Amino acid sequence: MARLKHHVALFMAVILLLACAGLAQAAEAKVLNTTWQAEHETFVPWYAKAQGWDKAEGFEFKLHMFDSGMAQIEALPAKQWVVGGTGGVPMMFGALRHNAYLIAIGNDESVTNAVLVRPDSPILKTKGFNKQFPEVYGSPESVKGKTILCTTISSGHYAMSLWLKSLGLTDKDVIIKNMDPAQCVAAFQKGIGDAVVLWAPQMYNGLKKGWKVASDVKKAGGFVPIVLIGDKDYCDKNPEEVAKFLKIYFKGIDMIRKDGVKLAPEYKKFLGWAGLRMSEDEAKMDLELHPVFTLEEQLKMFDSSKGQSQVQAWQKDLVNFFTGLGKLKPAEGEKLSSGFYITDKFLKMVKK
């Protein structure tokens, strides 16, 4: 009986130790507030959270979702988030207003930021008005004075303005109605506006409705990345944590590069979680249309040892464009053109 009691006591002690260890591990998992939109780059943190990759690095990801990049930036001063993904355009304003860092590249969104029109639009009657951009539809006569639904100060805004520029027009030559992407789809479907500017996956909703692509960032000669952004104060105080966040993200990028469209079933689940309905074929298309870049590739993109880095050049193009539109003051454009907010120090820590 004494021996039995000893074994029971020993067993209970082991259970208690295991429970305490589990509680300690749970207590060690620090909540990391992150910022995202319902689109491609958010698949990685969603999947990482589902697989427990965050917990393995001592984090518990909290994914804060926003309708647009500027909404994300507006939430930064309140510290609703400290790292995450946003567009290259709102990144400029995050850097300018809140000293946010650009710490990595999420993906290339040049093909999935597009201007769409209805299939009977007169805009589709002219293709290649500007010989430099043979795939772009429209002419000054068919576009000037038209109403365009667009999320302003966004990568979609960039797509729209590039399109107008290719036709010899500017934002002042059209009527712009500012709405978030979901509102843009609903309004255009009701017959409001002559063109609508959308990015994936809302762009695919437009294509399913029969709307046609008049232009996209790539067709109009531009490039627009999704970037990973960090709150400067948090990043400076917690560089190791930022490096761990990036380590998790690059694990996801490596998975996407390796498995590609094989991830479509999981990607479809992610889209459902984000409130978006897409078929598996559309999920495959979204994966295919968003190139991603490995750690080694990004270290080269960020390398400024021999002059301006590739990332600095991409962002400078955006800065110059929006300064020309009057959305940035010349002094603001000059400050941003220095690339003061673009850093590879956290990428290098991941490498080490």
C-alpha cells in the first residue's frame, strides 16, 4: 500500500510538472500584434499561426485586419500593431508620418492592381494609344471626364494614375470617388462610375462579373511591391523579435516557392477565413500572379553597398510619382527619396 501511494504521488508530481511546463511555455508566448489586409501576403502569417510556427519562436501572432493601407497607417500611432504587411504606397506615409521601417518585401503586386471597365465601355475601343504601352486600353477622348472608383493613396491609386499618364492625362482630368475595395465592387456593380480600380482578390470578383482589364501597373510600365513594415520604436528595442518574425515569414515564402499551386486548398481556406469566396482555380491563379522573393534574393534587393538598392529605386519611383501628382509636398518627396526608412539590418540578422 505504501509503495502504491508512493507511485501515485510520483505520478501526480510528474503530471503537475508537465502541466507547469505547459503553462510556462504558454506564458512565454508573447502576443505579437501584426497588421494585414485580406490578400495574398496574409496567407503566410495565417498559415504560420495554424501550424504553430509562431509559438515555436515564442510568439502568438494576433492578426489585425484592415480594409486599406492608409487605414493600417492610421492605426500605427495607437500601437494597434508593430509589424505586418502593407502596400508600397501607404508605406511612404507610414515612414513620413511615423518613422516606420520598411524591413522586407512581401510580394510583387504589379499584375494584380488593375483598372477595370464594363465589357461595353467605349474605353475598350482603343488599344495601344501610347505605343510604349501596347496592352493598355483607352484614349484621352474616351477617358477624360470619366468617373473612376478607387481607393486613394494606395497601390490601386498608383495603377490608375499610371494608366492616366500613359494616355497623357492626370488625376485632375477625371472624377475620382474614394472608396475601399469592397465598396468599389458594390458601387460599380450598381452602375456607378465608368471605371473601377481593384487589387487582388477583389480584382477577381470584377473579372468574374465580366469586367475587363483596361490597364494594370505592369502594363503601364510600373512596379509595386507589398512590403513588410515595422514600427520604428518596437523594431529598435526588439531587433531579435523582428528577426524571428521575418524568419517565420521567409519559412512561408520558401514553402510557396517550393509548393506553389499545390497550396491552393489551404489558400482557399485562408481566403474563407478572410471573408472571401474563391474557387480553387482562382486560388491557384492568385498564388501564380504574386511572385515572392527568398531571403537571399531580398538581401541582394536591399544591398546599397554599390549605390541605390533595388528596393530604394522601387520606392523612389513611387515617391516621385506621387510628388508629381501633388500628393506629397516637394520637401516630403525629397526626404522620402533618401530612403531613410528602408533597412536590411533585420534581414541580415535572419541570415546570421
